[in-house]
Amino acid sequence: DLEQVRQIVGIETLVELLRHRVGSPVSYQSLAEDLQVDQTTVKRWIGILENLFVVFKVTPWHRNVARSLLKAPKYYFYDNGQVTGDRGQKLENLVAAALLREVHFEQDARGRRVKLHYLRNKDGDEVDFAVSESGRTILMVEVKWDDATPSKHFRSLRPRGTEPPAVQVVGTLRSANRPAPNLRIVPAAEWLEGLEL
């Protein structure tokens, strides 16, 4: 039937749009306009893609869960080959998938209450990933393809009164260094190989 064909074409187009938006907060309104459907349809289609393990959602971290859910999420692909962006976006997607796998392992095997988020404030400062446990940030991760200069956003987004470990994962870096007690700059391959929460 024609409506089913339209939906399949719409979902395929949605996947194509998401492939180009890896690492960016996604506006359902913007996707709805691009696809010429309503936001409810976009959310339903994304739900299908999540259930089929095509994409997964990373929400912004907020103490208030309801507020976190209202803010724009980011979507990443389980299959890194789906990402059509530059090397930095592909590396960010790879790191997202590795962190998600580790979070799921910790939840399932050890019963830890860990979750994967990203950090962003009103000024637009952002850290790509934050792992939280029982409502507090335990790890901050920034991903860069070739910038080994420590991100200034680690400082502006650090939860008040805490110093969670921060890691900047760099694709082209040759050797790790520690510019501050709670900050490591690490080559991507080395970090991915030794990833543990």
C-alpha cells in the first residue's frame, strides 16, 4: 500500500539525515520539517530505528531527569560505517558506541547504575560525553581528531565541588600525557583498547 511505501522512504531519508548529524544535538522539529511530517511521526520512526539497533540516543546530563528529556538528544549509530561525516565525527561515533557498550556491561554484569550522557550549558559549552553513576558525573570524555590542546569546556562544565576524571581522546595523537591531575590526553586507539569504567 502507498502509505507503507511512503513510511519506508521516510525512514530511509531519516537515516540519511541522521548520518550527517552525528555528534550534534538533534531537533525533532527540524527533522519533521525536512521530512515534511509531524514531530510525532519523526519520534515514532526514530523509536523504530532504536528498537532495530540502528541508532542509539545520548541525552544531555541534568540532575532533573524530566529536564534532561526535554533537551535535544544526540543520535549515534551502532554501525560506524553508517556515519558519513568527517574523521572526527566517525571517531566520536566510535567512542560513543564503545562507551555505551561499557555502560551496558557495567549495568548488566555488575549492577552499577551508570548512564551515558553529554554535557552542555546555556553558553553553548559542550563536552561530548559524561558517564554518571547514581546521579553524579564520574567521567567526562571529549573527542578530537587532531587537537591535543585540553578543552576549556572541561572546567566550565565540571559539576560544582567535584573533580571527575576527564579524558580527551585524540585520533592522531602518538603518546598520552597528563596536563592536570584529573585530565589525560590519550591516543584514541590506546584509550579504546583499555576502556573501563
